[in-house]
Amino acid sequence: MAITRNFTDQELVRREKAENLRNLGIDPFGSKFDVTSNSKEIKDNYENMTKEDLESLHKEVVIAGRIMSKRRSGKAGFMDIQDRFGNMQIYISINDVGESEYELYKACDLGDIIGINGFVCKTNTGALTIHATKYTHLVKALRPLPEKFHGLTDIEERYRRRYVDLIMNENSKKIAFIRPKIIRCIQNFMDERGFLEVETPILSTLLTGAAARPFITHHNAQDLDMYLRIALELPLKRLLVGGMERVYEIGRTFRNEGMDPKHNPEFTLMEAYLAYSDLEGMMELTESMYQKIAKDVFGKMTFNWCGNTINLEGPWRRISMVDAIKEKTGIDFSKEMSVEDALKLASEHDITVEEHQKNVGHIINLFFEKYVEETLIEPTFLYGHPIEISPLTKKNPKDPRFVDRFELFIGGKEFANAYTELNDPIDQLERFESQLKEKDLGNDEANDIDMDFVEALEYGMPPAGGIGYGIDRLVMLFTESESIRDVILFPTMKPVGETKNK
């Protein structure tokens, strides 16, 4: 069935121009074009040369890009074309390219993609320019670009039509190029420390590794419902059992939860596990990694994020969860306390406690979330979580009510979650069983029992430290972006016309 479309006047004119190109024997959508240079290389090499030196050099180049502006007067004109690095000014004259190619230039529209052969020069005003000697039409843009000074003013449309956003928004393109540099820096850092990057399954039959609602899919061949992974943890720890000792993965993870400026349902998670290490080792790894990114990729240690000035210079602050709560409320949860006493304190402080949260550990965490979390602005390692909210973590040997776990908070948001890993299979099975009880009480984020993982631990997993990093949020900090959608090229979006999640 044919799709009926209503074109604007501009779109109709552009389609007519495409047909005119065909009539001239020119493919409106082009073919291979051999490029020898780009805007960055030209600026880096020739920006500081004088007009006279460039005339003497007569450096010939071939570049390609999208027309972003056009200024014509009679038989000559200027235009700016954009490649992946930025804009480059082009000077074109009928005397240099001939009448037929100049006619193509006259008929071109903003957004068209062209190729230019020419030589590097400077104008009388000192602007670095390519003096065209040949003009090649490559691609006819059938849709006009947004107005230069307005761009995509609808933020939703920026994310939905990222391809246009990248054309019009220099900062969006900058972030898109910086993100892989950050990830490559992380990979180099981990390589230097002897870690091996691995890949683990995205599909799983069990819900394990984190407290989160899953996405569910179906394997047709086996007629089997499966989950998209919510974490990377248990497969990586199996590799420690297998003797790989230092492993990490950077991969897509999926959590069936709400969307806001700090959360996207699919996101990039990095988890790392280091045999014979512990919580202290993970703190050192984290602080060093963040500082290496800051130094090597950005050349600075201070960043402005969400209205806060963040200094990544060490040493970073360390404080226990109960001490942080005591600082804000005066309540000392380090003392032994009955569930009844904890519930009374929650009621007095207007904290709602769900049925599955009616234990001291969950109530401590609720106090932290209400009174402390958003106040942790400078990089802070918050440690000493209650055992009830940490089913995969080794107990603190001095106080088994708490575990050897920390979360990294920056700007009032969590950036990493680390454990001294639980390697006792008997204790692990008991924790899994406790999670099932929570699930029966209505906690739909509680973990399943992974008996294969318990059996893996029974073969012996070395003492280890482990950590998970939200890569998207890390990129947000370093690029000083306030929305996760700014650092994900294709964030999850509702279909056009939808007004609510279904």
C-alpha cells in the first residue's frame, strides 16, 4: 500500500531539483568520492600560516561535507560546508570551476552534501578558506534544515531526530565524539592494570545481580521466557572462579523503570572484578580511574555539573551510612535497634515504609535517601550498607548487620557501587532465600535464586573486590551534561503521538 505524504513547498522544490540533476545525468544521491583531508586537519596545519605563505604553498586538498551556509554575488560566492570535525569556508568562482559546475552551485540548497577540490588560502580578512577548482554534487537533501539560529528548539525532537541535532548542534556532536574517547581511556586504564575485557550474555533465564524490574522477552525455538540482563555481576564472578582473576565488561544493560534526566531504560554499565582485593582496592581503582579520565581526556580536574563545582582531586571523602545519617538527623543507627523502634523513628520523620521494607536495614536506607543522598556533592565514598539491601556482599567482620560495600556519590547522585564480594556459598544461598521472602512480600525487584552460581562458589572463588559504574552518568559529569539523553545518541523515546507509557 502506498503511503500518502504531504510535502511543503520547499520539499517539492527540492524534489524538482533532484529530478533536474537526473536529467543532467547526475545521480542526486551520489557515489564514491575520494576525500584527502578534513576541516580539522586543514585548520591544524594551515591556520597559523600567512596569506602569502599559503599562496606560495598552493596546497591542494579534496574535502566533502554538508552545505551549512551560502553567500553568492554574481559569478562568485562563498559557502560553509560541515564535515565531522566542523565547518570549512569555501570560495567558488565561475572562472575556476566553469559554467556547468557553477550552475550546480547556484542551484544547491542548504543541507546538500558536496565534494570540493581546491587549494588552501586565506581571504583578505584572514579567514582560512578552500579556493574551489572543482565542485561535485554528491547528495540532494530533500528536506530543509531547521533555521540556523533556532535549530531544533523542541528538546524532544532533538533526541528523537538525533541526526538533525548532530548537524545543527555543535555541542551534541562534541559529546558524541568525546564519549568514545572516555571509554577508550577507561579501557586503556584497565589494560594497564592487567584486567581482561570480556563479554557475557544479555539474555538470562533468571533475575539476578541487582535490584531492578526486568524487560521480558521470549525465545521462540525453546518456547522460553527470558530476561534482558539488569546487571553483569554473576557471569563475571563465575570467571573469577575459573581463574581469570581480573575481568571487566562494558555493556548494555536493561531495567524496566521510569525515565528522567538521570535514567534511561537501556544504559551502559561497566563492572569490574579483582581477585584478592577488597573494598579499599575498589576505592583506589575508582579514584585513580576518574582522575586519569579528567587528566588525559580533559586536561583538568574541576567540572561544573548540575549547578555544582566538582573537584576530582583526591583524597575523596569516606563516611559510613550510619555516620552520614547521624550528621543530618542526630539518630545513631549504629546502635542495636528493634524493628519496632526503627518503625517508630520512620513514622516520626514522615517516612513511608512498605511491607517488604519492615526491617531495620531498609529503614536505615530510607533515612539515607531522605536526609543524606542529595547532600553528597563532592566525591564521597559512602560505605557500611545494611545487609538487608546488599544480598551479594560480604558481611563486615566487626558488625554483621552491615556489609563491606560502598557507593560513590557525586553531585548528590550515585556513580558507582562496589563490594567486597561475597564468596561464601552457604551465606550466599541464605541471602538468595531471603530475597525470595521479600519477593513474596511484594518486592518485585528482589533477585531469583541462581543455584548454578551457588555451585560455582562451592568450587571456590578467591576473595575479591567488585564494582559497577554507570558509564552514561560518568559521561554526563565529564561533559557537564544535565540530561542522560544528551550523552546517549539514541535515548529511549515514546512513539510520536504517545502521551504516556503503556
